[in-house]
Amino acid sequence: MSATDMAMDSSAARDDAEPHGPKPRRVSPGRIGVYAFLVVAALFFLIPLYIMIVTSLKGMPEIRLGNLFNLPAEPTVQPWIDAMWHACTGRDCYGLSPGFLNSVKITVPSVIISIICASINGYALTYWPYKGANVLFGLLVFGAFVPYQVVIYPLIIGLSSVGLFASLPGIIIIHTIFGMPLLTLLYRNFYASLPVELFKAGRVDGAGFWRIFFYIMIPMSVPITIVAVILQVTGIWNDFLFGVVFAGRSNWPMTVQLNNIVNTTTGVREYNVNMAATILTAAVPLIVYFVSGRWFVRGIAAGAVKG
Amino acid sequence: MASLRRAFPVHSIIGTVPMILVSVGVFVVGIGFSVMWSFTSSKLFPNWDFVGLLQYERLWATDRWLVSVNNIWIFGLLSIACNMVFGYLLAVFMDQRIRQEDTFRSIFLYPFAMSLIVTGLVWQWALDPNLGLQTAVRKFGWESFTFAPLVDPQLAIYGLVVAGIWQGAGVTMAILLAGLRGIDAEIWKAAKVDGIPNWRAYLFIGLPMMRGAIATAFVLQCVSVVRVYDLVIAMTGGGPGYATTMPAVYVIQLITVRQNVGQGMAAATMMLMPILLVVIIGGILMWRRNRKATA
């Protein structure tokens, strides 16, 4: 990013609140220092991505002889095709495509089910609390801090005893369980922020638990649901640990396949294919991130305010 | 919301059955089983042959575990400290009425959107002696340049720290920047009127006034440090040897590859201890504050 690029942009979108820094004079040593720091920091974050993109477009001889930072002399998309369809893990040479399908099959139902459960939880906790409900909620929030390793083994045993270990429903249940603390907290805080008159009006009209939920609460929940979907799609797509433990070999998600392709290959390491595979695996959450923009930050901030 | 409380809202209980199952079934019963199995001689499958604290004694006599505990301290302290400092610096610089704020924000934050597996692989390559930084610098002409932390057992853990910063500094920046923007503008004006230099205002007025944001960023970092698994697996696989193994990796290895469930559960219980401690201390603090508020 050059100084002229920055000067050309006239209206950078502002956050809700104003920055506090001093009003900038046109050019001063201080301003140059500010931008220098930010640009150097940006390079630290961008260079790895640049290297991956550039390398994934090179052939292997060029990688071996040329400089890592050079643009590809003879750009080729063959590594990308190989990464998606032909890269090998052990004897199977189908590339990332089975993993991609598995990730879709895991992510879509997990996101839907976990959000349905959490929104009902949040609604019930806010408007229909029963004796002990807050203790349950406290336990759930505590669960958000528990290291996964502490409960993984009992879950393996539990799921095996009902025949769901190493299966698609099993991994979906696992994602629903571990998404529940944070999502329930999000929905509870959201419903608690709505005016209680909405609920009371529903009650006066004789609506019960489910009627109020479906006709009043769900239509109001669009913003929080966007945040929840972003959190869950990126979180579940990026998951590795649960996928490798609970999904079973035939349902391994993309992240597991990627790690297998890259870290278990014997013989010559095809860096270009590996890097293309890495970018492909990161593509879905990155698209979500860039499309959602501010919502993503809001999701982190909301998700971070635990307890 | 006491007016809404009813003795027995049946539908509410039916609706929250999943929550009851998860809260009690997973986070109480599950943890209970893990802790109980840590007192047994379970190998491949759990059994109920109680052996007292034997698994804990063995655990703390295992070099691999001691290394992983040591690593989590180094990794945790360094990556949290660097993330907080670097994140706050970025936030302060982002707060200087810069142009292209959104662009910078996107750049600083995008690594967080990707899987830790991706981060691990990216940095595995960047620090690979035959491919990454070392080769690149040598090809620029500095032939004796040596920088290959991941193949050195003493330095590999610091490679993980760099990857951790790359992944997490942007989030810290975003949270702390939101905290900075949440401070009342009058306070900054007052500081300016009093002639307090900018850097002192950020250090001595800004920081203390955004305890909430700092606590949030800190807790987020702590939770992710204790859970660090994917990053290690993708970047070093716990190697060279077992120089970069971590408690989370150790537990998974024991219950899968090494088929030593008893000791794995003992290690898992040890992982739970610091969290329990923090939760209990936090609980006491909140209880005391509530009591003060009502008194």
C-alpha cells in the first residue's frame, strides 16, 4: 500500500464513535510515523498470504530455484486443480474435494441445529425462567471455559454407547454441544435487551411459550442470528480437533484432510499444491469474513464478553 | 424479572431439554467421569479399578508432560503479553484519525477468520529452513543468514509464539479499539486542555478506563491458549521430538494413540485446575461486589 493510495481515498468509513487522536495536519513527521508503523504491521500480516498465493501459482522447478517473494514467471493453475481433485493422502488421491463436501455436510446442519437450540434457550431463560434455570445457565457458561480435553473422552464413550461415534450425526451433536454456551449467552443477552412489553403484549393476547417465540421473538432476532451464523460457520468450518476425533475417517472435514495432505505426504513435498490446498481450506471462512465486515467484529466482541 | 417467574412452565422446560442435557450431562457428569477415571488404572477402555493418586504420580514423573507444562507457560505468557502489547499499539495507532481504517482493520484481523491449521501450515512454511525466510534472505545475498527456529528444540516454541501473535493480535486490536472508542470524549478533551502528551493520555488515562475491554481480550487469549491444539499439530506436530508438545496435545495422544486413558484423564484434570481456580476467584469477586452493591 503506497501513500498515494491512501491519499486517494477521501472518505474512509467511520466507526460508531470518533477516533481520539489529534486532528491531523497535512503532513508531519508524526503522521508519517503513524502510517509507517501501520504499514509495517500490515506487511507482517500480509506477507504470509502473499507468499502462499504466489507460490501456489508456480511450478515446482521455479519454487526450487527462484526466490520465494518473486511473482510467478509462468503462472499455472495446475496446483489448484491438483489440490482440489488429485492430491494424495496415503493411497487415496481425491484431493480436498471429499473434505470439502464433508465440511459442508457437517457445517450446515450443525449451524442450524445449534442456533435453534440456543435461541430457544435464550428465550426460555429470559422470559420463562423456572426453578434452577439460572443454575443450568451458570453451568453452561462455565462450560465455555472448560478445556475440550476434559470432556472429550466421556463424550467418546457416550456417543459409542449409542452407536453415534465416528458418524455424521455424532459430529453434528458435538458441534451443537460446544456451540451452545456461547450462543445461548448471545441470545439470552439479546432477548433481555428487548422491551419486555413485547412479551407481555403476547401474553395478554393469550399466546403461549411457542406462539410468542415463533411470532414475536423470531422475527425480532435477525441481527443476533446473523452474528450467530457468522460465528458458527467460521468456527465449525475451522474446527480440527472435533472433526479428527468424532467425525470418523469417511466424514473427515476439510481441515483434517488438509493437514493429512500436507503433513503426511511421503517423498517430494509439492509446496505449490499444499499452499493451494491451504488457501482453498481458508476460502470459505475468509469469504464469510470479507462479506460480513463489521458483523464479524461485532460477533467477536459479543462472543468475547462472556460471563 | 421476578414478575415473569412461574412455578412450572412446562413448555419452557421442554424447550430447554438440550440445554439441560448439555449443562448437566456434559459439563457436570462428563467432567465427573473424567475426574473419576483419573483415579483408575484405565488403559484402552475405562475400568473402575481405583488406584488412588498413582496416575498423577506417574504423570508428574513423565518428562513429556513436564515439557508440555513448561511449554504452555512459555507459550501462554509470551503470546498473551505480546498480543496485548502489540494489539494495544495497533489500536492506538488505528485511533489516530487515519485514512483507510477499514482496510487496515481487515488486514490485521483476517488471520483470525482462518483455521489454526491454516495458520500453523503458513508459519511452518515461512520458517522452513529450505523454503521460507532463511532461504529467501540467503538468495538476496546474505549467505550465512540462519533463522530456522522450528528445527531447533530450544527455539521451536518461539516459532509457535510468532504464529500465535499473527493469529491473535488483530482480535486484541479490535476489542481494545472498541474499548478506546467507548471512552467519553470529554475525558480526552480534558487531558488535552491540561496539556498531557498524547502517549501519556493513552497509557495513564486510556488503559485504566478500559478495564472491561482489557479483561475481555485477556480472557479470550487465556481460553485459546489452554486449548491450543490445532496450531501445534499443524505447525510442528509437537516436534522436534516432543519439544513443542502441549497439555492439550498430550491428553489427546494418551487417549488415542497411547491408549492410557487413566493417565490421560489425570492430565485433563490438571488442565481443568487453573480454569476452576479462575472461575472460583471470579465467582467470589463477583459475589463480594454484588454484596457491596446491595449493602
